[in-house]
Amino acid sequence: MKEREGGALLKELKDGDRSATIPSASKGIDVRVAASGTKRYGVSWSGTNFEVKQQGNDITSGQQVDCGSSITIVPTLGDCERAQEVKVNGAAVSPDGQGEYVHEVVGTVSSIEVVAGMKMLEVTWSASLGIGVSVGGNSSSPVSTSCGAEVRVVLTPGAGDGLVQGVTIGEEGKADATVTKDGASALGFTWEENQPTAGQTTVKWVPKGNVEIKAVSLPRKYRIHFSDGDGYTVAVTRAGGAAVTNGEELLEGTRLTVTVEVSNAAKHKVVKVNGDANGITEVATGRYTYGFSISGETTVRVELGVRKYKVVYAPNALKVSELKVWAGGW
């Protein structure tokens, strides 16, 4: 074999040819020599916000892989970061839909880059909550906000609804949390009440995923029933003296005072609230009061009757005209 031809053959093999033909100078016979193995290329990078894997196993920078094989780039970003772009040798790589990026190696890989940006979140809620909701001054769902920034959800009940008792919040990647005034700090939330000027409740925290305001609980409401009757009047007032009307709906826990005025002092009364006469106080002749906090549907009932007296005397000791009579109770 001539030296020139042999040199050309070696060059072909080095360049990746899988076979070459060696012409025979003496016998005219072609000898076919197969090149063994698969061409390999180095994969190198300097970034630290990603991992490179092949068939699920980590590879290190500078390692060689087979030509035609694939490498998977897995961004390792913070909770509030997202991969804006992934590049191999300066060319963008498309995501696979699972948050990873696959590149087929057909030449030396000299650079891998993951360009990270701040993740944006959405806070959403439904009008069916029946309460005013605003986030960052925006009262229309959804509201976009930066991940890692404090979110302030302001809840505004309707007139007469009372302060919010609890709110159920769903955050992406976490179990739903029902936040109340007493348990807010233990769950990582801050609870603020602005009462009585606006009746608002503000819940603050720093979410790391999309947020949905799922439910809001308000105090229950109950009605109180009462009316004037023959020989008496009934008045019901709130703390501070504001009058309550018959059949009015009141927030659970509202402090009330029932006042009964009996016009005929010769009559006595029994005032009952939901059938219970305990706690009734006679503050003046014919004037009775009872204070309580409403906790259910309530009825005030007044029962009147003629005062009864005892007649006390010693038999056979006095004439009937000399009998003395004392008021002896009811």
C-alpha cells in the first residue's frame, strides 16, 4: 500500500468514516477496514443554576457523550424564579412540557445557559363569595403579583354583616388553609382588623405559588321577636342604647338589653327569653330589665297576673273587722 493512500485512509478514519477501501497495488483486491466505536463529543458548561443528565444520571462538565445521544438540562431555581430561556451553544432549546430541556448532541457542547427571571403569580376569587375583595387596590379577579412579594387581601363585608371570621386560602403546592384571627400567625399569616371605620379585614402573607381565595365566613345572624301587650311595653336596645325593632336580624354575639314596663303596678310579670326567666332584674317598681348576647333565634315573652296577698290572723282571737292584712308576696 502506498504511503499517500495509507495517510488518506487514516485521515478518513479520524474524520469519523465508518469504513474505507484500501486499493491493493499488486493484486487489485479491495480490502475493507471497519472503523470501530461511535464518535463522542465533550459537553462543557460553567453555570450553576441547572443540572445536566443523560438517561437520568448526572454528568459533569467536560464529560464526553455519544454523538446522536441526548442530554437533559434541568433548571434548579429558587421558589420564585422561572426559566425564561435555556441555550446550548447560544441557541435556544424548547422545554419538554415537564420543566426540562432536551438537546441532541451532534457536536461539541461548549456552553449551556439558563436565563432565570422572577415568577409572576395570580390571585383569584369568585364573586360568589358575597364579599368585597381587593388585592393591591385591584378589586377584579385575577390580580397579578410578583412571587416573593407580600400579598394583602382586603375583605370588605356588606353593611351589617360584621367582621370576617375566617378565610380559606388555596396556594399552589400547599394544602388549603383556613385562616382565623386567633390562628393566623401560626400559619404564617398576619390578620388585621379595621373596625369600626370600614369594617375591613386584611390578611397578609408572602405566597410562592398561585393563590385562590376560596371561602369567607361571616358571623351568623339571628332574629329577635317581641311585642307590647295588655298592660306592658317591651323595648330592646343594643349596647349604647340604639333601639332594636321586632323581627330585626342581628349578628351573633350582639349584646342586647330587654326592658319591660308594666303600667299597672298591681300586676306582676314574668319576663322570659326563649322560655327562661332567670336573670330578670326589677330595677324600679314595674320596670324590669334583662341583658344577654344573642346566640340564636330569640323570643321575648311577658306574662302578667294580679298580685296575690296573704291574709294572716289568729283564729278566734280577733273580730273580722280587726283583721290585719300584709302583702305577702306574689
